[in-house]
Amino acid sequence: MSDLVLELAGVEKAYNRGKPNELVVLRGADLQVAPGEIVALVAPSGAGKSTLLHIAGLLDGADAGRVAIAGQDAAGLGDRRRTAIRRQNVGFVYQFHHLLPEFTALENIVLPQLANGVSAAAARARAEDLLNRVGVAERAGHRPAALSGGEQQRVAFCRALANAPQLLLADEPTGNLDPDTADRVFAALVNLVQETGLSAVIATHNLELAARMTRMVRLEGGRLIAG
């Protein structure tokens, strides 16, 4: 069994396949992510970063190629098994926080743990620990609308890591923030990833932020190349 956390091999993806308006997004993309790596995924808007992350996280299927998470090859698996692999191994963060507005910051982190069979006491303890790690423990009882943009995104990071995944996939996680806030929030994310020992693939336009990760890959012409 591979010790890679994520492996993409020859991944291809096109929309409207076989039609005159076919749009080819991925043309044999390859990527290997080892335990503890933080990989920056850099590409212009519309180049296919989100598609790549969705395929890597088993939210979407590839037309061809291999996708394996934590040594588990997803090829040929049904939706139920793919969902189980994703739930056990992958956390997602998006440009917009997508927190549930009717629940507090703490509750937003507790809920996915309860859905995964964790006891209420253990879920609360982990939520409190994660919030403390990103510096917003004092905001635990506030609902998302009462949080700043940076605070909302830090809570979203914590929710993504609530069930201790091996892989974090983040799609422009600081894209909606001003530069100073983005820098602070990104630092909190990297620290959290490093402290918890997981791997991450983070899509960003910001080359300064990308340079602070373990390594960088660029998506060009549907293929991934070293930064």
C-alpha cells in the first residue's frame, strides 16, 4: 500500500465531452502528496484548479486516470464508498466560509463530529482546542454573522479539520480577505496544518503565500508542473 496521502495519475477531465463545445480542463494531470506536505496549487482563474480539487477530494469523477487517497484507489468505487473515503480522510475549505448561520462557531465544529459518531463531550473538547489553535477561542459562542471575515475563515478551517482528516483541500481560502487579513489567516492555516501533521493542497493566486508552502505546482494546459 502506498504511503502517499494523495496520488493523481494521468487524470483527465472534459466538460461536454464529444460535443462541438467540448472544454478540456485536465490533460493527464499527475500529483503526489506525501504526509506532512503543504502543496501550493497555482493557476489563473478558469484554468481548472477547482475541478482538480473536486476530483482529488472525490466530489467529482475523472474521465480517465487514477485517484487514490491514503492508499485507497477510488477507481470503480460506487458513490457510497467514495463518500466514506472522503468523510474519513478529506477536509475542504472554500473561498467563502459556508458556516451554518444558525449555529455558533463552536457548534459548527462540533456538528460534523457528532455526525461521525463522536461523543458530544469529545467533540466539544476538540472544537475548543482547534479554535484555540487559530486564535479565536474567545469567539466560540458567536454566530458567523457576528464574526469578522478572517474569524469566519478560521472557524471554517477548524470545521474542515474537525474529524481529523489526513488531507486538507483548500480552494482560494483567503481570496475574499484584504491582504493583511489574508496574511494572518493564512499563517493560522499553515500553523494548524503543521501542528496537526496532515497534508494539504491549497489553491491560491497569491505567489507570496504559495512561496511559504512546502512546494508549488502550476496548472498549465491541463497538466501539473513543478513551480
